[in-house]
Amino acid sequence: MRLAVKLFWITCLILAPSGVLSGELTRTQVQSILDATPAGQKASFAGKSLAGADLHDLDFSNADLSGADLSGADLRGAKLVGTKLVGAKLLGARLNLAWIMGADFSHADLSGADLETLVVSAGLQTLPQEAAMFVGANLSGAKVTARFNLSDMRGANLSHIRASADMKNQSMGLIRTEFSQTNLTEANFQGAALAHVNFAFAKLSRANFSGADLSDADFTGADLTDADLSGANTTGADFTNAVLQGTKGYR
């Protein structure tokens, strides 16, 4: 009987026309679909709506959420390991403490989302195969405290993100957002709060930092070729060995 119920919900998800499931899947139904997915296969919620759903701590590892509407969803602590979220809508979603190793957020809309204390690696250092992808993603206005080391974030919109380190809460060492060795070519950081953020050895050619707060940020060895720093606050920023050829607004 239990298996029949699970299979029923899978059938509903597959056969329902676009828009019918908008906000209607409950947490229990989502859990049943995940549980009923055979080993070695991927659960699919592609193009479906889970807007505003309570999905905290659920395991979506290797699932397909491409084009899904997760706007305002509670994904705190959710496992998104190897999950495909290409083009997904995550506006205002809460992803604090979510596991995102190997996840693909390319062209996803994460504007206004909470992305704090993400789990990005199994150990202290991020391995290349663990790095998440955010190519062309929209993170504008997102609240960010996470390590994006080695991630591919080419062309991402990070304008007005709130990523400055909280210097009043550093009792266990400096907790800050990390973009070291990240590919941020042509990324947009216009007006972003990036105080104390680590960009060491990042690829930042043609990136836009106009009007951003870069105070005490670390750009050691970063490639800022043709980047725009017009009107940015670079007080205390470290540009040691950075490539600054063609950089606009650097003083």
C-alpha cells in the first residue's frame, strides 16, 4: 500500500500539465517521490512549482530541479549534492546550511536569497569536483556568507549582494565569503558589500565592481584585467601581485 501511494505521487508529478502543481506539492508528497525513486535513478521535479514549500533538510542529491520554481522555498540544510538546478527560480529562497557540492545553478535566479554557511566540501578544502556552478546565475541582493572557491561563476550577476564579513562576530577566526580561485570573468558586483571578502587568485577580467565596498578585500594574485573599479571603496584592499592591466578606476 505504501509503495502504491508513492508511485501514485510520482505518476501525478509526471503527468500533470504545466502550472497545475503550482505550490500544491506538500513536503510529505515530495519526500514520498524522493523515497520512491529507484537507486541509480534521478528524481525529477524539472519545471514544477515548489514555491514557498517547506523543504528543509530533504535530500535532493542528484535530482533534476531544472527550471523548477523554488521561490521563497525553505531549503535550509537540504542536500543539493550533484543536483541540477539550471534555470531554476530561487528568488528569496533560504539555503542556509544547504549542501551544494557539485550542484549546477547555471542561469538560476537566486536574487534576494539567503546563502549563508553553505556546505561546499567534505573537508576543509574544496576539491575541483566539489565546486558548484553558477554560470550566468542571478544572485543580486542575496545575503552571502560562503566559500565559492574554484566555482565557475562566469557572467554571474552579484550586484548589491550582502557579503561583507561581520567583524563583530569573529570569535573563532575570520568568517568571510571566499571567491579564491573562482572564475568570475565578466561578473557583475556593482554596488555590492564585499568588505573583507577573499578574491585571491580569482579570474576577474572585465568584472564590474563599480560602487562596491571592497574595503580590506583580498585580491592577492587576482586577474583584474579590464575590470571596472569606478567609485569603489578600496580602502585597505590588498592588490599584491594582482594583474591590473586596463583596470578602470583603480587608484
